[in-house]
Amino acid sequence: MAQSKKFSLLVEQTEEQWTAKIVRKVSNRRTMVSKKKGRFATEAEAQAWGEQTLAEFQQNQAQRNERHAKARIERQAIAEQKAERAEQKAAERRAARAAAQQEEGEFEFDEFDDFEDDFEE
């Protein structure tokens, strides 16, 4: 039985025939047969088919992981750009609001909170 982290090969004899199974480890205690083929005359034939199929599974998984990683990186870059634009717009709005308040002579009460304590008796 070939071993890897996620997939393994299991060759079993059923009566006069051999069956090869590609087993995927779902969790620590649970496994699932991803692919199987039976009716092999010898154990060697079943083992050869299983090893070839297992290699294909692992190669396909590696390619899938690469595609998903590229897509994830692109999504993260787009999200960062959107966040930067949103922050930039918010900063522009704050600056415009502060400029408008200065022109009108309005002050925010937060600036005078420190001085209130001096006048209370």
C-alpha cells in the first residue's frame, strides 16, 4: 500500500480477482474511496494501475492547488486595491469637511473638551 498525506493505494483480493482502490483521507478517522478498479488477474496488474492512477491524482491535485493559489492572490490584490481606494476617498472627504468647517468658522467640540474642566467649579 503506497502512502501519502491525502491519497493512498490499497490493493485487495476478492475471491480470484484483485481490486485496486485509491483512498482519500477525509479526516483523521474517516477515509473515502475516490476511484477503484477491479477484475485484475494478478496483484501486480492491480498495483501498477493503482500507482499510475495515484500519480495522476496527485499531479491533478497539485495543478488544482496552483490554479486556486493564483486566483486567491488575484482576489486579495483586488480587495487590497478596493480598500486603498475606499480609504483614500474617506481621507479626501474628511479633508474636505475640515476645510469647509474652517471656512465657516465652525469648530468641533472635541477641541474644547480639555478646557471645560478648567471652568467648572
